[in-house]
Amino acid sequence: MIAETGLAALWLAAALSLLQLLLSVGELRGAIDAGRPIRSIAIIQGALTLIAMAMLLLLFVRTDLSVALVAANSHSAKPFIYKLAGAWGNHEGSMLLWVTVLALAGAVLALATRRLSHRTLVVALGAQAALALGFYAFLLLASNPFARLDPAPLEGRGLNPLLQDPGLAFHPPTLYLGYVGLSVAFSLAVGALLTGDVDRALGRAMRPWVLGAWVLLTLGITAGSYWAYYELGWGGWWFWDPVENASLMPWLAATALLHSVNVLAARGALRAWTMMLAMIAFSMSMVGTFLVRSGILTSVHSFAVDPQRGTFILALLGLYVGAAFVLFALRTRKLKEGPPFELVSRESALVVNNLLLTVILGIVFFGTLYPLFVEALSGDKLSVGPPYFNTVAGPLALLLAALVAVGPLLAWRKERRQVFKPLAVPALIAASALVISLVAAPQIGWLPRLGLVVAAWLAPASLLPLVVRNPWRTPLATWGMAVAHLGVAVAIAGMASDAAFTKEKLAAVRPGETLSVGPWLVRFHSLAPAVGPNWTAIEAELRASRGAGVRVLKPQTRYFTDPVTETNEAAIATMPGGQLYTVIGQPDGEGRWQLRLWWKPFVALIWLGGVLIAVGGLLALIGRAVRARARARPSRGTNSWRRERYG
Amino acid sequence: MSVWLRLAPVVLLGLVIAALVWRLANPEDPTIRSRLAGKPVPEFVLPAAVPNKPALASTDLAKGEPRLLNVFASWCVPCIAEARVLDELKRRGAAIDAIAIRDRPEDVAHFLATYGDPFERIGADDNSRVQLALGSSGVPESFVVDGRGVISYQHVGPIEPGDVPAILAELEKAK
């Protein structure tokens, strides 16, 4: 019954989304006033998808093996949390999660949007329904998550052991929330282009969605990067793998959009460009989903390859993005120019920010798809690796980071004050960093060195917007910006330090022998078996010391039985000065084991920076929401009692 | 903005979609071109894996007729699925030898009794030495060896029912 309830809820939601689309078309044509019914329908549709998702979770929790999806992806012996994660750790479940978030976003848009032109909201809800409708069709016609198996198997097949990790259980839903949050920006852009109301109110309505989606994408990418770092056992934190790029591209577009939507909300400028970016950001989310779900590009993310499903998502992508781009081409001429601004102004700085981010996005996009183009045209196989991305996108990213120090100090429209004076302090710090790095570490590459200098420049400069006025009277949104920009500096410091100072050692050793890596002496003390809930392992005990004190690390090679797989569990010791990263590999048959050791100074700053960026975004989101409330309150006549109470 | 500039995103999208459609229509070729193809089998002499079956040495693979060399283990689950297919290959005329990796005689005997025994000779490779020399990274894996002891084809992973014609063709080609 549970599966059938879920399926029924999904069909009903699909029918409602069709109705929602038709109502919005009626409104656009001026035939009806769909304002009230369309809001209710969007909310009910969101609730129905939530029911469907809840049913799927319930099936996984109960390990109902008569459902094909559960049998293929779960196992009765699996820990509870991974039973839950199993619900979205597969194709059908993840598409259901996607459509659930899409419909819920539509419901929240209908519930919470105030002060946006009525027609634009109705048409945007129609666009959101059109997006959802395609994915309902995909689920119901081509990948039903509730399909039954008869007879039911005795035991399920389990979940890929690499995915049995608490960090990863929540990595896909976080990214999906981010991806789909951008769908609202897309729908709002489509709605505004159709009604012609591209104005400050639209910017203000779009901003919280972009901010929220961007915070989640930032967290998702940061978590994914850390997962790859400790779970794959390769010691790297970013591999420019197609699927990683698929999550980076929407983030880059959302970062650009986040800044341009501010210009639209505050000044009413950059209208056409912001609409284009809103469309690109969600398009990149769909491209990301397509790349991951179709398995089209070779990647460490070995998802099942299914050309039929790929074709379906590609058709949806072409339809939605194509229609939006055509709409853009037809409608932008009618948009009014925004208010003018001068060369030295906040607007110009944000235009430069957008240009650089868009170029970086183009570089990543081109690099990811280039092998495909080459093979299609000439038949040659090649791959584009880190050297291309690092050397082409790296310097641009550092240039952008260096300019981040300046932008927030500029005023809107025109800047006449001497704003560059306070930058003398950061400039001095950056110059000292350059001199120190040249003297103390003359051998490091130019890109890591530049990274260290830029980080030393941006970290103090990012706090200037707080320092130049009274920090306690500064709006929360400005605090958020400063924290996020500081996060950029911190992350760059971590990346540069990892690239410049990492020491690596790979050797075959017997228990009792000692290796040295960086400042550490690591003794291979012993080897022992270990057991977990659904795996067995060989566990090495390493004793690491540098001068005083001993740290014990226990890297493992785990053997899973359902399905049969081997994974490396790195053991990582985190200290204020860096991380000691250890992996145990294969035995050579003569009593020696492969040990791989890294000493990575300050590497954790990468993810600390990522978290700071997300926290900054969250502060800005809260700050904006509180302000919007405060502004909305006096206009409502009904809460006069409140005014009395507060005098 | 000129019309062309405004249509540029549509054109770009069209190009990208064309490339993706092309890829969906022409999936990547997953077969691994073995570096060992065309090279002689590395020299080895292995003891028998089970008492009632002859042992295996590299010279046994160079006796004039092409043979299929299967690298397997009793503890390997995909090998169970593959056993059926190997039986089918034997029925259709393939001569098959095997190397059992990191195994125990009683386990191998149990495996052969339960899932079928298409093998003429089985060598025991207790520390993966020969497996590594063959350039094989996992089990199961199979090699077509021609009558002169030269590897002509490598198949990574279990041989599935759909692979039978290709394997038979490779054996025919190696004659």
C-alpha cells in the first residue's frame, strides 16, 4: 500500500502541475485572474510530492524488498542512516527528490512572495509548473521509483560502499536543494520577461532564492570535496573530474548571479544581464544533473550509464533552456535601460566580478566538454586534466579574489571619495607575505606563491567594510559579505599552502619500520583485523611523532561483501599546523605493505574557507529577511496592537 | 544588442546539445586494449590448486592450439556468475585453463563442485605473483593465448553470456 500511495500522490501532483501551467497561461493572456487558485494549487502540489518522498523513505526504512528500487539499492543489514540515504542514492530516488524540491520551491514561492507584481508571480509559478511537469513525466513514464518486484527477493543488493559515509549521505540532497533553488530564479526570470516587469522588486524577490541556493551549493561542494579527500585516499581535494565540474559550474553562475541580482535589487541596473544569468545558473544545474545521471562523461563517480534516461533529461534540458534563451532573444530589446553609473563605482566593480566569473565558467564548461567535441569531430580521444584548469582558470580566479578587496569599498553610481587609503594596510601585509615567501621558500611555484600573496591581501581587506564604519551598527548583510570574502581568502590560503608545501612519501614497509615525511617520523607499529557492521578490514597502527608526543593513526582497507568492494579509509590527524594523511595499500606478499603518507600544512583552511563563505551567505540571507520584515511591518494596518505595546 | 548577439546563447546551446546527442548515440568503447596483447605469456610454474587436477605452467599454454586462460578465485562473487558462461564456452569447443588467486585447495574444490568445472588445468597463485606479471588487476579476468604462447586478447571482468561469440571469435582468430 505504501508504494501505491506514493505513486498516486505523484500522479496527482503531476495533474495539478498541468493545471497550474494552464491557469498561468490563462492569466498571461488576460483571460482569467488566476492569482488565488494558482497559489493554493502550488502549495497542494508541493505537499503531494512531499507525501511521495515520505513514502519512498518509509519503504527504505522498512526494507520492503517487494519494491524493485529498494531491492536493488538497500540491504536489511545496512545501518539506519544509510537506509535513508539509499532512498536518494540511486537514479529514481534522486529524481523523485529533485521533483519534490522543485515542487516545494514552487509552494514556498506561492506562500512567501510579497511585493512582486501579481502577474509576474503567477507566470513564474506557471514556469515552475512547466519545469516540474517534465520531471513528473520522466519519473512516471521512464523511471518509476515505486515499481514492484514479483516475486520479492530474499535480500537486497546493498548500496555502493563508497557512498556509506555520513558526509556523503547528505551531500547529494544539499546539492539538489541548491540546484533546484536556482529553478526559482529561472522561473522568476521567465515570468518577468513574459510580463516585462524586470525591476527592483523582481531583484528583491529573486535575491533570497539565489542566496539560499548559493549557500547550499557552497556547502555541498565543500562537503563533496572533503569527502573525496578522505574517502578516495588519493590525498587530493579537487580533481577537475567532470562530475565535480558539474557542481562547480552552477556555483560559478550562482556566484555571478548573486552579485548582479544585488545591482538589480539596489539600483535597477543590469536588467538583461541578470535575467540571462538567472537562466544560465539553472541551465548549468540541469547540465550538471544530466552529466551525472546519464553517466555520459567518464568519471570517478561511476553511476549506472543509461542512454535512454540520458536522452530524456537531455530532451527536457533542450526544451527548457532553449525556450528560455529564445524568450530572452525576443524580449530583451523591450527592456528599459537601468540608471547609468560611472567607471569607478560599485556597479562597475560588480560588472568586472561578473565578467571574470563568467569567463571562468566558460573555461570550466569548455574544458569539461572539449574532449567530447574533439571526439565527435575528429574521432581522437583525449582528456583535459588539472594542468589546463589550474593554469587557465587559476590566475583569473586569483585576479578576481584580488579585486574582491576593492569592490565592497566603492559607492553606488559614482565614487568621489579617497576610498583606497585604507587598503594601504592590506597592501603592506601582502608585500610582506611576498618577501617572506621569497626568502623562506624560494622553490615554490609562481601560482601557489601568488595565491599566498592574494590571501594575505584579501584577508585583512575583506574586513575593511566593517572597520571603516562602526562594526556594531553595520547591517547583518554587510557582515555576511565580509565573512564570505574572508572565507575566500582563507580557502585560497589553504589551496596555495597545500600546493606549495605538501610532502609525500610512498614506500613498502614491514611492521616495525619507520618512515619520515616532512617534519614527522612515522613508525609502522602493527597490523590487525577490524570489523564493522557490514565490512571487515585490515587496520594498520601507525605512531607518528615530531619531537614530543605520539599520535596514533589507524588507516584501513575495508572489504565489503554486499556488493564485493574494497575501499581505503585514510587516517587523518588534524593539528593547528596541518594534516598528516595516511593510507595503507596492498601487501606485496613478502610481509611488506604499501604505505602512503602526506604532510599537508594548513590544508584544512580550504574547507574552513568554504564553510566561512557559506556562513557569510547565511548571515546575508538572515539580514535581508529581517530587514524585509521590518520594512513590511508598518504598512500593515492590522497589527496596531503591536505598535501600542512597543509605544 | 544586435539580434545575433541575443541569439548567440541559443546557437551555443544547440552546439552543446548536438555534441551530447552524438555521445548518447555513440557510447564510449569500454573495452581495454591490453598492453600485453601480442606479448608472450610471462614464464611461470604454478603448483596444482586441487589434488585431482594437473598443475599449470606457461609452457602448457604453448602447445599448438589456442587456449583461454581464466584468472579466478573461489572467494570472488562475480566468478560464480561467470562459471556458467565458461561451461558454455567449453561446450562450444574452447579449451580453458585457470589460475586460482590466493585460494585454499578445499575452497577451490568446493567451488568447482558447486558451480561447474570447465578447466583442464588449474594453477595455484597464492601470492598473486603470476596475476601481477600478467598485468591483471582483479578477478575474474581472462586471456586468449594462441598456440605459440602469445597473448592475443584480454577480457577484464566476468565474461557474460553476451561475450561468448566474441571470445569464440578471438579463439578462432588465434589459430
